[in-house]
Amino acid sequence: MPEGVITKALSGYYYVKPYRGGSIASEEEAVQCRARGIFKKKGVSPLVGDRVTYVLTENGEGMVNEILPRISELIRPPVANVSLAVLLFSVREPDMNLNLLDKFLVHIEHSGIDTLIVLTKLDLAEDDQEATNQVKELYERIGYEVMVTSSMTGSGSDELRKRLGGKISVFSGQSGVGKSTLLNRIVPGLLLETGEISLRLGRGRHTTRHVELMDIGENGFVADTPGFSQLDFLELGVEELSTCFREFVPYSENCKFRGCSHLHEPGCRVIEALEAGVIAESRYAHYKLFFNEMKDKKRRY
């Protein structure tokens, strides 16, 4: 039975690219498939990125027969087998939003997927590169990989394309940061629709309608996903939050009290690290904000 990878899901159809010799046969046409009814009975849905077995039916279509084991699964966006999350945040238009960046990082840390932070629109911040460098240094100090790009000049595009080779990556981030423009730069001829930025609102129009894997060459695929204006923490327990701030972990293990919230307890090593300047004030402020947000949601639900 042939194997393939779902590269697009739309209106109840799954578009499966054949899997040959250990890689996706990107040059071949995708087979338009339906899913077997057994999946619905089991409460399981095939996802973009899933490796599946399928059988051919009439008219060149197919039927997804089995979903092979996943290495990862994202709930939002719904993509399987992603090994790298690329978080795009612009340095200008819209302005850098570290609160939202940290919220994305919490979700990605919880999913266990590697993260690459890409700061876009460098060309719009030539008069204030120090601020961009400070953000880059902050997150690199924590342990994140950070790249700075400009779709206008092409700066950083080749480096990013090489980084994405041989894996499925998911592109996400604040709306209007230039995801589609950057993908068009990485893959000439892709011609994704791009959205103009509303200077009054400071955000862009959502131009991505569904999740789809795009072939960027060198056996690399990118899931371009709808932009998000907000995320919630419903799938994350408040007791797990501090583990999603990776710089907290080596200190929280030595807190005086087990289950320390890192907010007010005596003998909290995280607070001591904050006071010593080892943990950034912006990161700790966002931790407190997210903690309280999660507590409020828990009370409501």
C-alpha cells in the first residue's frame, strides 16, 4: 500500500503527495483523497503533515487508509510532524510585540518543538538597529535561535531557506509581519497573496485561508498558517507555565517550596535570579501576566 504525506486539507479532501525513497516526491501530483469513515468513529482526524497509507480509487482519487505515528502534533494551527516552529515578528509596521512573542513561545515550548525566531522588516528600522539587536541578544541569551531578515532587500533569506531544508516547519506570528512576502522571497514564483498594513490599526489583513505545506526545495516544506491576533492557554495547565519559560527551569528546580509559583514565595530562586538581573524583567512580567490570565480562565471554566 503506497505511503504519502498530506500537504493540504480542504473541504473534506486530503491532498496526498507520494512518499518515495525516504522523502516526499514533490514533483508528483498530489492524490485527492477522502478519509475512511473509521477515523470519524474513533474521533481522529488526518492532519496536514501526516504520513499516511492510502489506496487508489476510481477517477484517480484515493482513500486515506491509515495515519502513521506522529512525531508531533499542533492543535493550533492543526499540523502534524512539524519539527521547527518559525515565529515571525516585525521590528516595525506593526511594532515589535514581545508580549505576543512570549505567548507564542510558551505554546511552542509546551509542544516540544524547536523554535526559530525571525525578526522581519529590518529595512524599516535602519534608524534604530540597536533596539533590534537588543531583542536578538535577549532571546539568544535565553537559548533561542534568532535570525533578522528583510524581504525588501533579501537580507537573511538564503540563510533561512537553508535552515528550513529537510524538515516540515510551521510559520506563525503576529498578523501583518510579512509571512507571505518572506515566503515569496524564499521561493521565487510562489506568488502568495500579501496583505497591506493598516497604519491606523497597526495590523495586516489575514491573507492565509487554510493550512498547506509548500515545497521550498531541498526536501523542506513550510506550513503557512493563518495569522493570529491572540492565543489562549486552555490546553496548558497553570502548573506547567514556568516550565515553558526555559530560563526559569534551572532555578525553579532549587526553589524552597515544591510547586512554587515564583510570584511571592520565600526562597524562590527564580525571583532571586530576576533580582540579580539574570532573568529579563520583560520575560518575568509576561510570566506573571500569563499566570494571572490562566488563573482567571480556570475560575471561569
